[in-house]
Amino acid sequence: MRRSVFESLVQSHLRYALCVWGSSSSSNKLLPLFKLQKDAIRILYNIPKSDKYAKPHTKPIFKSESLLSIYSLYIVSILSEMFFYFQCPDSPSNRPVQFSSRNEILAIIPSGKRRYLSSNFMFAGPRLWNAAMKHRNYFASVSCLFSLRSFKSASVRLVLDLQKSGPDNVWTEQNKSLLSNN
């Protein structure tokens, strides 16, 4: 019950157009939303404060309920958009995102100054796609490359496993980014 309330009242608002405005994650602009997301979990799951200054950790709730943080939601939404480009029936030269001719699963990362492109979807999308494809065990099923539903569930499993790693009392970069493992 709490999970469905959280997903309908909080996650639905966070997911709206996340590919567009979520690309600011590299400059830590998602941090205030992450804090609000954790506050919503504390309220919904009735987690008491241990003392008047310290807030209790929410990572165990994220783990036990398999809830995606705002960072994980962004990764899944980018991977889902990239899936559409991967499945694009147009000729390869008409695709907004290009894929390698040697390894058709890997996307070509556009050249340019990384500082300016890092928050651009056309740069972040291929980087996240290639990082996800390095975890082939999640995408081993053939249906993952042809069905959006299968691909999305594999992507969610991947980011949940990354999010669940590490100690329960701290959020690390590995919990927030698929790219921290590369």
C-alpha cells in the first residue's frame, strides 16, 4: 500500500519529462529532489527521528521496497529513450544517435568538449547505453533487445542492484550512477 502511494504521488511527478530536465544530474541539481524523495519516504513509512538533528537513513527502505531513487529513475528513462533509437527503423544515417558498425549494440559517443556536452542527451544517452551494455548478464535474453517491456525491466534490475550495493547508512556515487563503475 505504501509503495503504491509513493509511486503514484511522488515517483509519477519525478518521472514526468525526466529525460529533458534530468540531464542536469551531472551538476548535482537533482540533489534537492533526492532529499525531497527521501523526506517523502520518511513520512510515508513513518520513520521516527533518532534525535532532533539527525534524520534516519532511507536507504534500507529503498532496498527492501525496491524503490528507485531520482538518479536511478533518470538512468532508466535515458536507457528507455535510447532503446527507441536502437530500434529505429530508419536508415542508420537518419538516426539522431548513431550505433557502431562493428558492434551494433554499442552507441557512438559524439565528439566535442565533454564539459559542454555532459548534460546533453545526445552525449549522456550513448554513454549510459554503453555502460549498461557492459552488464550483458542483465540483457542476456533476446527479448530484451526487441521488447521495451523486457528491456525496461532488465534496466530496472540493473540500477536497483547498483543502488542496493554498499552499506545501508550511506549513499555512494556507485548507488547514483551507472557510469561510476567505468
